[in-house]
Amino acid sequence: MHKQTKEDINREIQNKVNLEKEKREKAVSENSPGGSALKEIFDWIAVIVIAILISFVLHTFVIVNATVPTSSMENTIMAGDRVIGSRLYYLRNEPAQGDIIMFDYPDDPNTLYIKRIIGVPGDHIEISGGVVYINGEPLDEPYLDVVTEGEWGPYDVPENCYFMLGDNRNDSADSRYWQNTYLTREGIVGKAVFKYWKGFERFD
């Protein structure tokens, strides 16, 4: 067995003294006004960074938040209303007639639009006498407050595409006017879930 020398004992004692000194200095530093303030600043920075990361993930992969600048969807969505949409909804569901969706404008994908799906793949659409006809049958549209002016169509919706109209039919830049008439499935950003700002209303 190794026998400790006097130098070994003194060295061990000194190491313990130094360790205790470092602990005291660290505690004093953390409890001092400067150390406490610095720790609080770092804590706030960490909270802000985490909040930014959560917000980024939500807005990139979960929700879409938009302000509607025009009257094209009145009276369902008023100009200035803010709308929350789900980016995840169509991962498990197919876009359906009547859905209000947020999408990349086919003539300028950098612009976000919000309209209602009227025609789905395979539909034959005509607008006549203020009525939308889908495959020869009049479409029931209880959400409309205006009569659609003009004669439009016929339109035959291609595979993987959708025919879009605004609820304010006589003041809406929609599929009737676009250079690229139909919205592709890939252009859909999300399904509108609810609007808020001057009131709250969930969409069916």
C-alpha cells in the first residue's frame, strides 16, 4: 500500500481548500447584483429564442395566419378580418366542394389567396341566370348575399385541380378571370378554420 507523504497530505488539503474557495466565489458571483442580473438576462434570452422557434415551427408546418385585404369573400369574411388556417387538414382529407381554403395564387405563387372551392376534379361547371350549375344540377349556396352576374363557362375541372370562386361573386378575382383558370392540389396551403379580429367565427 502506498503511504502518503507529508507533501501528499498538504497537496490534498490545498486542493480541498481551493475547491471550496471556487464554490464560494461562484455562489457570491451568482448572488451578487451583477451576477443575478446577468443570469436573468440569459434566462429571458432563452425564453425568447424558444418562443421564436415554436412560432416558426407552428407557422411553417401547422397553421397559416393571414389578413384578408379585399371584400372578395364578403359577407363570409370581411375585408380586414384575420383568418387562421390548418396546414395539416389536407394531409388526411381531400379538398371538398364548399371548403374555404388558403392557397398560392396560380398566376403569382408568391401571393396568398383565400376563396371557396366550387368545382373538384371531373366537375362540369356553368354559371347562368345567377346560378352555379355543377354537372347540370344547381348548386345550393346559402352563404351568398348577391346574385352572380353574367354568363360563365362551361368549365371542365381537370384532374388534381379545383375551380375557385369568392363569395362576393361580383367583386372577386377568381377562377373566372385567372390566366391559369384552375388551382392545382399542390397550390393549396391550408383549410381556413376560423376568423378573428372584430369577432370570432369558426368555418364549417
